[in-house]
Amino acid sequence: MESILPLVYLVASVTFIVGMKMLGSPASARRGNLVAAVGMGLAILGTITLYTNANGEHLHNIPWIIGGLTVGTVIGWMMALKVKMTSMPQMVSFFNGMGGACAALISLIEESHHSAQAHGAHTADIGTSLTIMAGLVIGSVSFSGSIIAFGKLAERIGDIDVKGQQLVNILVLAGVVVLSTMYVMGTMTGMQTLVILAVLSLAYGVLFVMPIGGADMPVVISLLNSFTGVAAACGGFLYDNMVMLIGGILVGSAGTILTVVMCKSMNRSLTNVLFGGLMSKKASAGTGGGIGVQGTIREVTASDAAVLMAYAKHVVIVPGYGLAVAQAQHACHQLEHELESKGVTVKYAVHPVAGRMPGHMNVLLAEADVSYDKLVEMEEINPEFPTTDVVLVVGANDVVNPAAKTDPTSPIYGMPILDVDLASYVIVMKRSMKAGYAGIDNELFFRPNTSMLFGDAKASLTALAVQVKAL
Amino acid sequence: MSTETLQLIYLIIMMIFLGVELIMHVPSVLHTPLMSGANAIHGVVIIGSIIVMGQATETIPMVLGVIAVIFGTLNVVGGFVVTNRMLEMFKKRQ
């Protein structure tokens, strides 16, 4: 029997690798997810039924384990099914936090085992202490950081700007490092040390994510995702458990690269995303920076906008978070259909970070059966804007803000944007003049060739489609 | 350093390269589901919580253990179900 569990773990590890590989291409992604899920199920089932410790004893407390699994499954399944498409990113962040908390708790319980065996004395060797410590610290940072990221994306927590936070962050981090070292070296041991370490790490997670702008949350979630992977791998070390080690390291590595790739698509460095908020917060408060955006805005009615678009040759639609919030993807596809039947060429310009996560817009538009070849990426569409007659911006803001090119004090300075201001005419659909996710004004709205069409994106798009059809 | 530890280190280095290789050339459309899928996979931490729970005898470790199992399960189940929901939307394109 002894050799069956390692085989189960081997199979599970392979499903993780194959699943991740399949997730990388659209045709096989869904099956890839299922493959990894089946592997995970096998690993869990195998552990419960086959695991034996060094003394050859099977696991106790099976009813409690099954109970925990059942409660977690029911809650997790319900949450995942109920969540709206627009709230997916914060859901991922929440589940990531749960994994981090799980890793941290494992470390705490492991320490209590060691303390109990030795009546408080330090028995664990350096390797064990190191993995207990790392699992606790990384898991705690990942947990509290993910929960803050969750709150920010759900717009329950705003960007908080406190003077001297940089110093506090450094002090807390230094505290974590010193205490961790002392724990591993054996100068400070026991449960109390670990509890203090956990509290400090939780605080650091909060402080670390707090100053980062809401628009950068996807990058942060991806980074915390890889943190949790590493925390899981620590558990693998602790129990010589191959599937935890392989799964954890794989996600740790893949998550780190994904984070870097995401930063690249925003043309920013990871350091700038993570610490930019701490360093240049003052400049971004209020308006779009030093210039201060002002001027008059022009409103346009749906019928005028419909005329403009129906008699244009090339129309480009720029979808943004507003489209997702209003669930307006079907209305958008309808408008595209009406315009095409009038002989207008319609394309979609998809910014890599439009919405709240990379690929957010593609997923939504794919749901509405928008043809894949109509979705054009930023680099390809940007040269086409000077020859575009009408650009229709649907609930996008920061990704079309010219301040990213012109205003070095702007928090989004340096991010590549869609050059919609080069088109002959720009119609911006928005609910109100409220600033976008980065919290800055958009000078595009005040340009002479820009008009605003206020209202819910779904209602406005439906009205436009009706008007175009009637022409 | 024991052979076993050394082998583990070899394994880790290979896994790091494999992780990089798996992600490097993925189109940005799939970044969100991929992140979500990876999120579910690190839910493998649940195995650790099951092992630690199965050896707990005192009240406090048991309570913490049950919480750890619940959290781990949330990560696994929620992670896979959310990813599946995201990817359902790609299906229609074919």
C-alpha cells in the first residue's frame, strides 16, 4: 500500500502541468482546467485514505476533515457560481487569500506539535523551522494582501494616502525579517514568537497593498497568487510531499512570470507598479496633475450620434469597464450588426488592461458572439485611428487618457494608450463625469472633437442600435 | 547536504523553468483565466491541512485545522469553478 500514494501524487502533479499547459490556448483551456481539477480531487482523496505518518499510522479526525471539505465545497461552489462576471477578479483574489491563510495556519499548527512534543523546548531542525517560518510569513502576507485587493476591487476600500507610510512599511518589514531570522536560528522560539510574526506579516500585507492604485490590482493579485504558490511549496518541504511542492513551485514560478508579462503589457516595471503609489502620491491628488483639466464638454444625443456613425466608413468601438458593469456586450454586438448592415466597417480596439483584468473585454465580447477577428489589439489598431471616422468609447476612461502620454506627473504616465484622439470624431459613453479607476480627470473629454453621451451603456447602445436601424 | 535535499533542489529548479516556459507565450486574452487556474492549483496546500488535521489531538490545533481545511477547500473548489465559468465564454466562439 505504501507505494500507491506517491503514485497518486505523481499522477496529480502531471495533471497540474498538463492542465496549466492546456490553459495556455483558447481551444483547450476549459479541458485543461478540468484535468487539473480531477488531479486535485485524486490527490485529496488519496491523502485521506492512504496517508501514513513516519510511525505508519493513518490519519485521525477523518469526520472533521470530511466536514471541513464539505463546508468549504458548498460555500466555495456557491460563491463561484453566484459571482457576476464583472466581479471575477476580486473573487480570484478572495480565493487566493484563503489559500494563503491555509498555508499560514498549517505552520501555526505544526509549531504547536513541535512545542507540545518538547514541552516548549525547540526541537525542530533549521530546515523545518525555515519552512514553518516561510509558510507562515508568505501565507499571511498573501492572505491580508489579497483581502485588501478584494476590498479595493469591490470598491469597499479606497486608496489611502498616509504621510510617512513608506517608513512604517520599512519598519514592519524589518521587524518581520529580524524576527524570522531569530526564529530560524533558534534564539526566539515557541508559539508566541510565531503569533507575533503572523501579526506583523498580516500587517505588512495590508500596508503593502494599501497604497497601490486600484487599476494596478490585477498585477498585485497575480503577484500574491505566486506568493501563495510558494507558501504551498513550503508545506511540500515540511511533509516531503511532492504534489504540494510541484504544484506550489509551478504556480510560484508561473505566477511571477505572468505578473511580469502583465506589467509589460502596461509598459511599466513591477517596481513602478508596487512602489510607485508610495513615491509619487502627492502629484496625482485632485486633477490629472499640474495642468488641471478644465474647459467645456459637449453632449450629443443618441440620434445625432447614430447619424454620425451610420454615415461613417470606419467606426472603432473601445470597450471598457463600463461595458462590463452595464452587461452591455449584447447591445454592443447589436449596434455593430446594425452599422455593418449600413456598410460601415466596425472594429473593436481592445486595450490589454481594459476592464479590471487582461482579457476581460475579450471574454465579455466573446460571450456576445462578437467575431474574434474584429477584436484588434492596441499595437495594431493605433496606426488606424487617424483614418477612423468615429470612435465610440463605451465606458473606458484611463486607457484612452492622453495624460498617459503628455503629463509626466500623472499616475498613469508611461502607460501605452489607445490614441483615439487622432480620430476625426470621438463619442464617449459614460454614466457621469466621474473620474476613472485611477481617479484622475481625462482631458480627452474636453477636446473639440469629443462629445459625451451620458447614461447607462446598455440603454445608450440599445438606443443607438434602434436609431441606426431606423435611418 | 543530503542527496534527498539536493534532489529536491534540482526538482525546484526544473519546476521554475517549466513554470516560466508554460506562461511565456500565452496570449493576453488568456491571462485572466490562467491566473485563476493557477490560483486553483496552489489550492494543493489543502493536502498539508489535511495531513496536519489528521494528526492533531488537542483542541486548539483541531479547531485551527478544521478552519485550514475549509479555507483550503474554498481555494480549490472556488478556484476551479470560477475558472470554468470564465472559460465557458470562450467555448461559444468555435
